[in-house]
Amino acid sequence: LTTRTPTELFAEFAGCGKLPLAVRGNTAGRNGGGLYKESCNIVEHRSEQCFIEGIEGSTLITFTDNVAGAAGGGVFVGCHTTGNCDGTLALPFSSARRNGAGAYSKLSFAGNTAGTYGESTGANALDLNVERVTPGYVPGQAMLDLSLAMMDGLGQRMQSPDNAALPLLVSMLVCPDSAQACSVLNSLQPQMYFQMAPGDDTIETALQSARLQRCAIGQTSVRIDLFAMGTVSDIPSLRQTLTVSCLPCEEGQALTHEDGTWTCKSCTEVQYVVDNNDADVPCRNCPVGAKCDGRDLEGLTEEEVWIVDRAAGIMVLEHCPPGHQLIRSNEGVGGPFSHDAQMCSPCQVNQYIANELSECQPCPLGGECDGITVRGKVAGSDWVVEGNNTIRLVRCPPGTIIVRDEHLHALDQCVKCPRGTYSLVTAVVSDPRPGEQVLLVSDPVDAASGALCHTCEDGADCHGGSAVIPTVGWWRRGGLEAGNVTDYDRAEVYRCPPAACKATGVCASGRIGPVCGICEEGWSMGNGMCSRCTYGLETFGIVLYVVLGIFIGGLYFVTSIQPLIMKDKSDVQVGEHHNICWRGLATLQNVWAQLHGAEGGARLLLGYFKVMVSFFQMLSSFMYTFSVEWSPSMLSIMEIAGLFSFNILAFPGPSCLTNKISHEGRLVIYTMVPIVVVGMLTAPGGIALLLGGHSMDEKRKRRIIQTMVRPVQVFLFMVYPLVTYQTLSNFHCQHLSPDGDGEYLLISNYRQECPLRHPGGFIFLWSFFFGILYAAGIPLLFYCMLRTYEVPRIGAAKRLDEVCTDLIEIFQKRHAHDIEALTSLCTLLTRTHPGLQHSFDPHPPR
């Protein structure tokens, strides 16, 4: 049929070409569901015929509900063109072929279906389009990334069916960019073919392992020729020519020349390359002491240093981390260079290395080695590199002695001072600085004996090394820090005030400063104790001062003023008795009753009170005067006894109110108040004698003098220990330095420097004057008063009275009814002891 013209063909069939033609409901497995026109290459002179050639006039041909498995649901033209269909239809075929386009002259399509492209009509390939191309590639490495599309003769995008590839191939030749024509003869690599995969509408070269293999030496681009095969070969639109760049080799690739071409070769994972684009630098095998990833070389440790030798095209190991020996030869240190043998060899954990070019050394006795260096077993020891690449001990911390033999460096060590000894200085080998001494022996036995260590100080426990720990009641300058060094190489341990220092020399609550003798801010010193000054305590101090003021004012009135305004009592007259002996006996009984009565008991109680007060005053001063380690119970007794010192400025409450008074101010108060009080006690009686003494009888004068003297006696007796201690304590100081040139502080006030260092100062002169005035003046005053009032004689008489009274009582018991014997005894005693006469007087002189 294909050899006939349409007219010849239609002539055999009546009505053909003249009557309407309907192509309906046909199915094709691949192309052309309703009509398939064979390739235009079969009959060359008929290639331009339209598939409806010969239809006369307005004869209508309809293609309805036809199905093609691939392309052209209605009609498929197996050629790149539809021929002269536009002239035959008298309108553009592209308009007439649309489904449902309406009634056109001779041709219409409706309801046709295609599996790939061309629902109504489809044709063979006419155009090869390059939709995407990557402009540059690394030869031998990168895939050619081209995206190609095929367009049929009707301008439709061609697509492969899902179950088969499009029966078209695209060939590719890669030629030098300078070539005039590209063929298999001058192609840089074998010809490649590509096919549209099933279900795709593009050809992806990268998915088909298309690789740019080589480029011409001296050129940086190539020419790529593409041609669609399986179609008419002379159609220019089915050919494409591209130019892409040849990119330099990337990391991990080495430039290789071969037969006038160049390519990039990838290094293996156990190789590296120094220069990617130098044909003379190939991929190198990885040395044994490194790790490679096909691109670079990296040391096995972070601190290794490898440098590039560009002349040789290799990496050279330049530096190893501490604790590693640098090896560049198979024959050890000093051997010939071997690239593959380069490595950093680690030392063992019981070794060290001083220089990476030297060998690993054994660890010394006094050190701990980790394969890198030497660290002293004793914290604070110093080790340095000396001479032949060995590490030697040069310094040991306080509390240790250096053991070092110049020929046996493995014996180097720091030996601790034994128990009962100590050392506070840093031991060095030579050139000591402040705080250092050359403490060096070559035998460990000598060091362990403690020959170069100090014996432990009094008041401290030495557990060995630099530990000098104060015991309870002792304080160490600088605290407990090991190796705390002052200007001396000996520990400074001093006795603390009572209850000021706890165990290990820690200050008690509220205490600070040297020997813990100072109270913190907000605390006050009272009776040797630091008390926190709270609002309640300060209020108590104010109340106490007010109460004491009222009490002292009342006492002053009773003792010094009231006796001056009272009237004299009448003397008691004793009637005469018929017998003088019985009158004397009655007088002795009266005296005895008075001694044991209220008045005698009060005087006796007052005497006991003064004795006890004096005792407790002296006892309380022991805790500050004598450097004795008192027991806790004894300290408690002394603290209680301190209440009898009448030092109201040191009571917990009042001490908070007077805390800001300076030491000089306190000294003035302690020394001047007794003088003021004595003046107040003697002023009333003195004024009375001065103004009315000429008109008074002797008895009243004697009574006024007694009123003046007795309160002064009691007051001076009470305050004598206090004022004496306050004045003389200014000469009681404590050295807080071994040589006596350091701190020299007052024991009663550790904030105050000792006045003995400033003999011309106020404190020294004031304390010296009042120390003599009180310490010697008051006893001398009491002695003079005793002599003035004949106290020795009165005492002797009182003792004799007591003896006689006892004899009388004994005699009465034995001879109660012998009146004559009793009378003889009284007469005898009166004659032989005239001093007893006052014992029979109802009012004997006091």
C-alpha cells in the first residue's frame, strides 16, 4: 500500500476519499492508536505526504476514543515531520490536532489517549535539547552532569513508556577543544551512548556513569559532541556541541600525564599527596607513625608537627609531643632517613624523656613518671633538665630534705622530716634565696634520721614534715599552713591568754590577732573573755551603771555623811556593886555577849568578807600574771573570782559601753578614780573639822576621824589589787619574735605596743608614777595607820583578854561555889596584868 498514491488507492474502493471517515475505538500497544504512518525514509519522494493525502473537498475524518500504549493516541507519524499536512488542511496542523478543537476542514480529534506523549497526534524526534550542563569537571573524577530532552516533530516533549526505553540513543564524543571536527579518531576517551530510561522524559548522563576521563595537556577545556541516533541522520537539530572546562585536581588527587593527556588520580585511604596539581608529586604511602585519609597526613597525636618538603614531595616529621621519641630511621637515632619509618614512639609509664631526640629514661625514686615527664611524689618539688638530657631534683618543699647523688640520678627524692622534727624552709641544691636553705644529703638514711631538721617547739605537736601544730592554749604565728615561713627558719609558737586558743591554735569565738589576744569588731574584752556586744548586753551595762551609781551614792551617804549628822549616844553608866570581883565578872560576860552578839558578828563577817575578797582578787590575777597551763576547772574558778576585782569596766555589759576608750584613757580612769573617791570619802569629815573643829570635844573629833578613816581603809583595801595590777601590768609584755626585735606587745592589751620600748612615753611614765604610788603607797599608809592607832598593842591585849576569858570560864566550871578562890584570882590578875583593866570597862577603847 505504501507504494501507491492515495488517489490510486482510493480508486479501488468506492466512496473512499469522498465520504466522511471515522476512526474510532482502536488500540495500539505502542504508537498510533487510530493511525500509524511509517517512517518517512521508506519512500523518499513521499516523505512530505500528509497522512490524509487524497481526501477530497470537505470530507471529514474524525479520530475518536483511540488509545496508544506509548505515543500518538489518535495518529502517530513515524517521521520527524508531518509533511504537507498544513497545506492539506488549509490551516496549521498544530491547531487541528487538538482534542475537541471543533469541526475543522477534513480533520478532528476527540477522546484519544496516549501513554506517554501526544494524546491526539505524535511524531518522531526532531530536536535534541540540552536542558542542563555543569560547566566544569575534574578529569577522571567527576561525572558528566548533562540533562537532555527530545522533542518530536510537533514540538511535544518525548517520554519513554513505563515498561520500555525510548528506542533512541544519544552518542557522545569528547575531543580536544582545539579540534576542528570531533570523531572517534581524535576522541580523548571511548565513545559513549545514552538512552532515555523507561518512564523518564529526560536523559541524565550522570546516572549512566558518564565520566570525563581526560583532558589534553596544556588545555583547560574539552569539546563534547552529542548526536541522536535512530532518526534521520542529516537533521542538524538532532546534533549538539558543548564546551566544558577541565578543573584542577582537588584534595586527595594527584595530577597524572599520559599520552598527551592529563587526568586526576585519587589516592587510596592509606596515602596522601602534598601537591594536587604537580605531575611530579604522586600519591605517597602513609608513614607508620601517621594516619592518612587519601588527601592529607595527620599525626597520631595532636601535638605532632609534620612539615612539607616540597622539593621531595613528602611530609617530614619535625616535632613529637612530650613523652615521645622522634624516629626517622629504621636504624634508630642517627640512622639514615626513611620516609615510611617516621613515627613518634611513646615512652613507657615508668619512664620519661627530656628531649625528643634522646632516648627514654627510667623514673627516679622521688618522682612519678607517666611516660612524658617527672612529677615529684612530694608536692612542691621541682625537677629540671640537666646536662645529658636527664631530669634532676633541685628543690624540695618545706618539711623535706633533698637526697641526690650526682652519679645516680635514679636516687633523687625528697625525704620528709621524721615525727618530732620539722623544717619550714624550702630545700635547694644551691644558690638559696630568702626562705630557702641548702639541705642536701646523698644517702636517704641520713635524711630519714632528721639530722638536718629542727626539734619540735614547746607547745606544739610535730607530726613530721613542716607540720607544727599548736596544742590547746598555744598559738603559732602564720597559722597551720604547711611551710608558712616568716623571717626565721623556726616555727614561732607562743602561749595564749587563758581560754583564748583552742586546739591547733584556732582562736576562740570572737578572738583574733596575735596569740588570739584581741577581740573582734563588735566584741568587747571583759575579765579576760571576749563577749559579743548585743543590744541587750549594752542595755544591761547601762542599767548596771545606774544601779551601781545609786548604790554607791547611798553607801557614800551612810558611811561618810550620816555619821556626821547623828547625835552622840549617852554613855551607859554601870552601878557600883558591893564586890569589885563580881563587877569585873559581869563586865567580862557583857564583853563576851557583845562579841557573840549582832555587833560582834557583823564585824567578824566583815573581816571574813575582806579576807575572801582579797583572796579572790589575787586568785583572778594569776590567770594573766603567770604563764601556767591552768586546767579548765581552775580557769572557771578564776573567771568567777574575777567578779571580786570590782573592775566594772571589764564586766560584759559595761565593757561594751567602754570598748572604744583607748588604753591611755583606761589607764587614767583606773588610776585617778581611787584618788577622787578617797577625796570624796574624806571631804565631809575634813570640812567638818576645818569649820567646827575648834569647838568640838575630843570624843567627837575622834568619831569624825574614824568616819573618815574607816571608809578609806575599806575602799583602798578593796581596790588595791585592781589599781596595782592595772598600773604594773603595763610593764608585763610578751615578745612575739624569736630574737626579740619583732613584736613586743602588752599582755593586758595585745593591741598596744609594750611601753618598755618607749621609756619616755606617756604610758610608761604614768604607770611608773602610779605604780609606786599605789603598789608601795597603800601598804605604807596602812602600816602607818596601824602604828598610829596602836593596833599591835591592841591586838596583843585582845589575845590576852581571850586567854583570860578562857581561864575564867574554866575556873568557874571547876570552882563555881568557891567565892574566896574566885576573888583571889581576880585580884591576882588585876595586879599582875594592869592592861586587863579595860576588859572590865563597859566601853573599852576600840
